[in-house]
Amino acid sequence: MSTALELNGVRKVFNKGTVNEKIALNNLELKLEEGDFVTVIGGNGAGKSTMLNAVAGVWPVDSGRILIGGRDVTLLAEHKRAAYLGRVFQDPMTGTAATMDIEENMALAFRRGQKRRLRWGITQKERDFFRGELEKLGLGLEDRLTTKVGLLSGGQRQAITLLMASMKRPDLLLLDEHTAALDPKTAAKVLEISEQIINENKLTAMMVTHNMRDAIKHGNRLVMMNEGHIIYDVRGEEKSRLEVKDLLARFEEASGSEFANDRMMLA
């Protein structure tokens, strides 16, 4: 099986040389095989979002290597790295253009990487394809192609963003706490849609979440981070048998301290 993502000795330090120096990633090692759906958990400041931003190229790392689909992208700019990635952010407003129609947003994602032409017009073939993709979501959006995205709920926007992020079948899909801003019922639906899209398209995905139950329920693999590195990595049957109390025990065993994150404890 091919490797979709490799992080080799990745290190990132913020405010280096100052009293506020923070080692965000500490010689991080991680390998994802094609088809892995990995959930990532950890306390505040564990390095979860920093890792996703390092993979996406938001900022350069201080040392180490990042490979996506076997390509060394360590020195590649964020906009060039985007060709290999799909990404959904925590804020439902981030992934779509609010003043544009649903079909216009989807057309932008569908045509990503193609040469720009003078005529914008969406073809009937494209419209039929968009309608079919939206129908799979089960949210009734297939009949609202010309609705402005800004008029949709947060959950509907995140569902559309998921479609847009996966439409070109990226080498890696990054989900950065993409349900954190949603109410529990909507969050559950968006997670269900996420898993559906990942499985149907056979995508490799990495999902940062603050919710331990969601981390256990979704995906085939779970990693726990603390102080910029991975302290627990579990997959398959062993993962499916986990309970929240097991994760708390694992954290205390691996880190030598009690898990102190109210947001994750209450989720």
C-alpha cells in the first residue's frame, strides 16, 4: 500500500529565543497509508492544528521533512501544496463564498487547476453532476443550486465545503475541528457525511477533533498528541473497542500527567 503522508522529524518553534518560546511540534513522526482516516486528539497546545497547518504549508517548519503522496513538499509554498490537498476549517464561513450561488461555489472547486476562460457559464452537464453530488448529502440542496450560500445554515455550508474539498479527489483531506462550531445534532450529521464522502471516494483523511467520542467512532485509526509529538497510536479493532476512560488512562500513562481539558472532557 502506498504512503499518502509522511512527517519525518518535523519541528516547529514559535517565538524562538524569547520568553514566549513554544515548541509546537517536537520531532514529530507520522505516516498515513492510502485510505487511512485518522482522528487526532490532544489537549490545548498539544500541536494538533499546528500539525495540520504544517502539512498545508501555512508556515515553514524549522526542520524535518513533509511528504505528500511520495512528493517532498517541505519547501513548497502553501498555494502550490493546495493542489494535493482538500481542507475544511472550523468556521463554516471560511470554505465557501457567501455571495455566490451553490452551483457557482461548486464550479470553482470543480474547475480548480483548469485554465481560466473568458466565459464563466456553467454547463448543463456540470449542473447535473453538482445536483447528483448534492443529492447524496440528503439535505435537499440539490433543488437549491441557485441559492446564495450565505443563506444556508452552518451545517449545510460545511457539507458543501466537504463536497468542494473532495471533488478533485485530493491526496489528503484535512478536517480541522470542522464540526466544533455546530450544534450536536448538526455536528453528528456533518460527521456522517464526512465519513460517507471519504469512504465513497476512497480518500485519505486526517481529522482534528476535541470530541473523544467522535474520535473513537469515526475513522480506522486514532492518534493522541501531547507537547508536539504522538503519545498514542491505535487502529482497527483495538480502536473500535476503546472508551473515553481508556483514552484518559492512556494519556495519563504516556504523559505522566492528568488530562486537563474541560472542553474535551465535557464533549
